[in-house]
Amino acid sequence: MTLATTPYRQRSPLYFAWRRFTANKAAVLSGLVLLVLILMAIAAPLISKTGYEDQAYLTQALAFPSSEFWFGVDDLGRDFFTRIVYGARVSLSIGFTAALFSVVIGVPLGAVAGYYGGRADWAVMRVIELFSVVPSLLAAMLLGALTGGGFLTIILIAALFGWVQVCLLVRAQVKSVREKEFVRAAQALGATPWYIIRRHLIANAVSPIIVGFVLAIPLAMMLEASLSFLGIGVAPPTPSWGQMINVGMNFMYFYWHMAVFPTAALAITVLATTLFGDGLRDALDPTMKGR
Amino acid sequence: MIPFILKRLASILLTFMTVSVIVFLMMHAVPGGPFDGNDMPVSKEVRDKLMASLGLDQPLYVQYFKYMWGVFHFDFGVPFQSPGETVVELLARAWPPSLILGGLGVLIGASLGILLGITAALRRNSWIDYLASAFATLGLTIPVFVISMMLILVFAVWLGWLPAKGWGKPNSWILPITAYAMIPMATYARYTRSAMLDVLNKPFVTVLRAKGLSERRIIFQHVLRNAALPMVTVFLPMFIGTATGSIFVESMFRVPGLGAYFVSAINLRDYPLEMALILMITMMFCVAYLLTDIAYAMLNPRIRFAGNTR
């Protein structure tokens, strides 16, 4: 086998993407931070002393951070570190699930709009236009009031506002691939549109789909935090950072830990996810860099 | 251009009417009515009379057409939560604080962002470039209430330099304006940097340099003008998004602006005010996008309007 011994080795596109990704220090660091956050969220019962709603330290309510209570104790006598860690569970699970739903809605719509063009495209674009002119937070608040909030509804609301971006990314990619020769060839060989979309167009749109998925996560987390901050998101006692920031606001002049830790947790998580997504986008599709 | 604008106006009308129907239905589908609150319980007869006097006992479609008829005559009804004035009067009273703070925030933020973006593009990979990217990422990713919280904690609580809330004195404006300025600044730093870099790499810039034009004239007369195109497109929508007030910034800094009414209109089932707020912002966004498209076409003659659907 002379072929294998030649010095030239063929590298897969994934290899180059990986090299580009690891060259981006901010993205790698964010990836690590995100990994730690996910592990913390999964292992929450192991690393926290009490349950998230156990008022185990009522006599020490509002105690400042110490070696015993890393992040202090909240106003209702709950260990604040436990609350923050469980908050990561809520935030991350809502972010990931909502992003998944966004992809589930956005990919088929984007593919259909991009492939068929014409009336289908017009219809999808009008719907997207609706979403671009309606103040999204107001609409989300109205939906929250309508449904009474709660874990699942927040996910659905976030997906409802998150699919647009995924849809546009997929639509653009499908539109450009649709004109390629291999799609023409598949059409000539009698492939059905459904087969072409599934087999060729969506397969070629995997990078934008991954990017759209990752970038939809921080948006969903931010929406959840905003709604919970306003009191129409995840209902207490389920810990949510947005909700904790709202409570912390009332205490911040004297008990700074009540405001600082949830604020920092939310900022770090959203930042890490966004930078990770940006790095992934630059790595998977260098032509999109900096947009 | 005229047929394009007419077509867009028709499309705006369609969007507007769709939004109005959806929002109207959603609003009335929220359980409870304006007089079901616990703080002022009224007997059933009184409530029925109140509902009848406001026309809330009629079928939904009648209410909808009545309201929209008013809207087209610039009559948005009377807000249930303060029946002494009309919705238009309430907006005229509550909007100025939001408009001043948000407008100043956008103007200051956008100018700083453009400066930051230009410097970053000219000194690529220097510390200022990294600073600009850091600012842009932070401003675009961190929710505005987190930014507000950090500002309050640092400048009002720890350093004690500035008041955390209020509206009266000018020094209480500084923190909310800073909070408002973050997103425009981040957006503009990012857009300006990438637009500048795009243009700087064009062959005509090399030609200008080869012909010996001074760097200053190249940047200000040629590069900036060409880079302005993408910068124009984001301004109006951003201005509207910010200058209609932020629920978060205003509630955290206790600004008596429009923001608080977004929440109270929904919570108190104040249907006329809720509809008015959503329709007004929707309309402004529609017009902003149209104006942006027109401005874009005037600045870039290469764009043609024949049947383009973005």
C-alpha cells in the first residue's frame, strides 16, 4: 500500500474546524467554563449540603459568605450556594431545551422556504417579519401571563422567539446549495423534493444548524431570566437566577451577596455560551467570521 | 422606488392588522378581567355595570372593530388604570423620561461605539482592539438588568458616587443612561469594526494609498463613507427599541417612564393601554424598517427594487 505511506495525508474538514476552534483561546476557555457549569448542574445534589428549598439555616438568615456558607445564606435561611447551583440546572436546561425546540421549528421551515422559494418563502418571511416588528419581550410577557408561566411554557415561549434566527441561517444555506450541480443531478435522477431536502440540503446545512442551536441557548437563558425577574417566569421555590436577582435588589444595600452571586452566575453562563457559540461558528464556517 | 414603497406600505398594513388581531385575542384570552383584582373587590352587579359601560360585555369581534376604528382616528381609548386621562395623554406624560434617557443612551452609546470600532479596526490586534471586542461581547450578551445591577452595586452602593435611583437631578441620569448606552455601544463597536475592515481590504484603498493620498483623507473621506452603509441600517430599529423605554432599566433606577406601564398594563388587564403600547411600538418598528430600506437605497445606488424580497 504505497498510498498510505505517502507524506501527504488527507485531513477531514472536521480536523480543520477543530484546529481553528482550539486556536481561539476565548472559545476554548468558554467551553471549559460551560463544561464545569454543566457538570455542576448535573452533580448539584452531590456538591450542595441541603436541598434547594430547605430552610435549614433560619437562625443564620442573611449571613454573609464564609467558609461554611460559600455564598452566604438568603433571606429565607437557605444556603445560597445551593440555590445558585440549582439555578444553573434551571437556566441550562431551559436554554438547551428551548434551543432544541428552536431548531425543530426553524430547520424545516427554513429548508422549505429556501428550497421551494416563491409562495412558501413569502409565507415564512411574512411570519418572520411579524416576529421582527413585535416587541418580543412584551409579547413574551403577554404569553407568560396567558399561560401562567412555569417551566415548560417558558421553554415554549423561548423557542417561539428563538426559531427565527435558526430559520434564517438554514434558509440562506439551503438557497445557496439548491443551485449546486449535485442537487440538479439528484433532481434529474428523480429524487423527491423531500428526499433532496433531507439528504442533501439539511446535510449541507449542519454547520449553520449547530451554530444556530448554540447561539439560541444564551438567548433562551436571557429570556427566562428576564421573565423570572419580572415574576412571570419560573415560579418560586424553584431557583432561577432572574428571580434571585429580583429578590437581591431589595437587599443589595446591606446584604450584597444576595445580588452579586446570581448576577455573576447569569453573566458568566450567558457569556461563556455566547463566546463558545461564536468560536464554533468561526471554526465551522470561516467565511461567516465576525458577522 | 415608488412602487417598492407602495408595496412595502401594503405589507406593513398587513403585518399591522395581523399583529393587532393576534394581540387582541391573546390579551382577552388571559384569564381574569380588569375588575377582578383583590385590592378593590366589587360586587357582581357593579362589575357587570362597569364592564357594560366600557363595552367589555360585547362580543370580541365588536370590541375589536370598535377599538381599531378608534385607532385609525388616533383614539386609543381610556386606560382602565387611570381613567382621568386618555391613553394618548398618558403616553404623552410617561414617554418623555424614557425618550430622554433612552435617546441620550443611544446617541452617546452609538457615538462611542463608532469611535471604538474605528480605532479597533485601524489598530487591529492591539489592546484597544481586544478591549473593543470585549466590550462588544459583554454589551451584547449580558442582560440589561444585570448591567444595571452591576452599575448600581459599583457606583451607588460601594463607591457612593452617584444616586441609584430617581429622576429629578441630572446626576441621577448618569447611571440609567450608561445602562441604556451599553447595547448601542456594543452593537456599533462590532458593526463599525467589521464594516471598516471590509472596506480597508478593498483594492481601491490600496490604489488610494499608492497614489499617495494621506492616510487621514483615505480614512475619513473614503473608507468611513463606504463603511457607513451597514451602520445606517441598525440605527433606527435600535433607537426605537431603546427609546421606548426598558422595563428593567426603568424599574431598577425608578424612572417614571413608559417601562412600568408595560408590566402594569398586562397585570391589570388594561386592554386599551396594552393594545396601544404594542401597536404603537409595532408601527414604529415597521416604519423604521421601511425608512432604513429607503435610506439604504439612497446611499447605495446598486440596490434595485425590482421584485427583491430580501
